[in-house]
Amino acid sequence: MPAGTNVLKWRYVKDSSLTGGTLDYGQVDRVSYVTSPTPRLQQALNTCGVAWSSAGSLYTNGWFAQTNVTHDGNFAAQSGTIWHNQTNWLQATVTGATNVSFWWKVSSQTNADFLQFYTNGVLAKRISGEANWQSNYFKLPAKTNVLTWLYVKDAGTIAGSDCGWVDQVTLSRTLTAFPYTLQTPARLPDGRIQLQVDGEAGCPCRVEFSTNLMTGGNWSQLTNVTTTGANTVVIDDQASNCPVRFYRTASP
């Protein structure tokens, strides 16, 4: 089923012919469904290792991760429902970043309700009305920076979806360490190799392998995974016939 709210219906339909069978009805039993866990803002904004916070005016909702409206086809952050003269915000404090880029979109009352972006409390840009996905790029000073996205309503009417969306936030910076580590591989009884990636949940990670480090590595991709926190397990099914395998992780 697609993400979001779905309506399921079972119907028993008869034509104009005579009754067939002894009971003439259908039965349904043991209906079950599985819901996916709600994605985190970190995952929705493609920002592994960045701590996000969100809130709003009194009795209003903050921003949340969702899958219905996105730029990358996966997840995006959406501003929660607010009323007139209210606002809600999405915020991150980053260190070492030299610039920030992101995609955003808004559906609101034109020139009245705004999706805004601030750097260190200073308004950098705002949009309103029916604005489709737009790319943005801003340079940042060499210090710790506070990045804030606001959806702000005036006292007027409601128009459109009355919210804003942000997706694919990219921070250009020098990473001192990856937010995940590769633990010592273990060979299984059937010859396959089990790998374990530990670290922060929601981080994209590429696992690579090599059979000979003396020739410069010749690293090949084994798989791409998104970490789930501690104990993200990867199995190398091709290792059964290889006496030696080397592994490493990299950022996609």
C-alpha cells in the first residue's frame, strides 16, 4: 500500500441469478497489517549526524518527517498544523560547515503566510503562495551557526495546504570521523562473512571489499545500507570461496 492513509473495503456482490451454495455469503478472517516506523527528522532531511529540534507557538505542532510530499522521492520534513498569528520552527546548530544547501516548497496564502530561512537569527530568504520545489545555497561564516526554518501565519485566511516542506539539506564541512564504525568481521559456519556496522541510526553507508591490499586495494562495492543504530548486520554471500577478504565503510 502507498504511504499515508488508506481505505480498505471488502464487498460481497450478487448478480440477478439465483442463490448458489448453502450460505450465499463471504467471510473474511485474520486481517493484519504492518506499519512502518515513523522516520526521524534526521532521516527526512538527509543529514546523518546532525541533531534537529522542532517546536511551535503555544498549542501548535512542530515539524515532522513524512513521505507524501518529497523532493527526493523518500522523505521530507513538513511543518505541522498551526493557526492564525502562530509559527513553528525547525532548527539545527552546526559547527565547521562553510555552506548549506537545501530544497524547499510551500503552499500558503500569497504574501501573507511564509516559509522562511534564518542563519543565526537573520532572515536569509522567504517564500509564499504556491511555490514548487526550489534549490537554495547559502555561505556560512566560520563559526558555530544556528540554521532555522520557520512557517509563519498572519491573522488572515487559510490558503493551499497551509504548510511548508524542506528536503535534502546538505552541509559542506570537513568530517573528523564517520558516525558509524565497522566491527571485526566473523566467518559463519557456511563460509560466508558477517559484518556489523555500529553507530548512529539513519546514516547511509557503503560497504566495500577487496581481496588484495598489495595492489592498491581494488575496492569493490558490496552493498549500500542505512544504519539502524547498533548491530546493523551485513552478510557477504560471495566470501565462501575466498580465503581472504578485506572490508571498509565509506560515505555514499
